[in-house]
Amino acid sequence: MPRSTNVSPSKVHPIPSPHPRYAIRIPLLHLSLLHLPNHHLTRGIARTAAPKWQSPEEKRAARLEREELSRLRKKKIKANQKKPKAEILKQKRKWRIVVGDMVVVRDGLERGKTGRVIKLLKNDEAVIVENVNIRRQERLDEATLDTIETHDPAPISYSNVSHVDPKTGMPTRVRFGFLADGSKVRVSVRSGEIIPYPPREAPDTREFEGDTPSDNVLKRTYVESE
């Protein structure tokens, strides 16, 4: 007759406890757990056992240790984080080129081409030169909602253009100088010639139907009371 495998739950087997004060026993039905390493059993038993009594000094030391570990952990995390790069402020460039100047392209595919400056893009440090660096663009006509193909000059970096020397016709650098009367002028470094400022275009002063006539504006209508 085969031997019965049923074991009475009343029979228990002692297990060494990390806390000798508390007796820990498990039924023989749980002996299948004994194939696990000893530290696994002791750790599991310690979690279910009664907490260890600590004196106020021990509790304070444990709390300080936890706070120190937390502080070191936060310090390490903060050190590993990428620091944001400091924003480099661009120094304001003293622009010696104005609208209407004749300039020559010094670098790039348009090198050697000459044209008149029609617009300054100071925020982008670029200029737009007439008939230079032409780019094809597609735009939407607001009236017909059709796509229109245009060819307009694209911006060129300010550092890639130079003034045209009025004497030699070659690209030249420019410096500021002063005349005898104290007026400030631009002087070519290559030849020493003065590069005059282009004449400014007068603003559009056309009169429209809703404008007030200039005679009415200049007419004196206020009368002081006696």
C-alpha cells in the first residue's frame, strides 16, 4: 500500500527568525519553500514579523541618514541634468551700408555681382540687393486664388557684401571719418575716397479726397477771449 502524502497541518517546522524574541513556525505543507536561498526566507519573514523597537536616538539617527541620502540623491540628479546654455546676446553691429548703396557680393554663387541695396534686414543681419541672388517663389493671388510664380531677390548675409570703391570700382572696406566742419562721412579704405550717402527719396505726399487741405490746417481759428 503506497504511503500517504497528506500531512497534518498541526505539524509545524521551526524556521530561524531574525528576531529571536518572536517564534516563527510554518506548517510542513509549506516546506516546499525551503529550496529558496536562506536570505530570501529571512527577508520575507522579516517583512511579516513585528517591527523592531528603536530608541528615540536610533530613530533620530535613522531619520538623519535618510535625509542625507535623499539630499545626495537630489544633488546627483541635479548634477546630471543638462544645464541650459546661456543666451548669447548679439552685439549691435554698426551698419555702414544703407539703402541705395552700390555693393558687390564677395562670396557664394553670386560672387562678383554688383547691385543696389533695396532693403536692410537688421534682425537677420542680411541685405537684399537688386537683381542679385534671384530665387523663384510661388505665391497665391488673393484676387483670383491662383498660384503665381515670381522671381525676387533673396537676402544675402551682411558679411558677404562690400561697398564698391567709387574710384577703382573694386570691393573695399569702409571706415568713418570727420571733415573739417565736423560732419561724419564714410571713407574707402582702399583709395581714401569719400563714399557719399545716397539721396533719400521724399515720402509720398499726395493729397487724397478725405485729406484736410493744407490751407485749412495753417489757418488760425483760435481766438483768445477777453
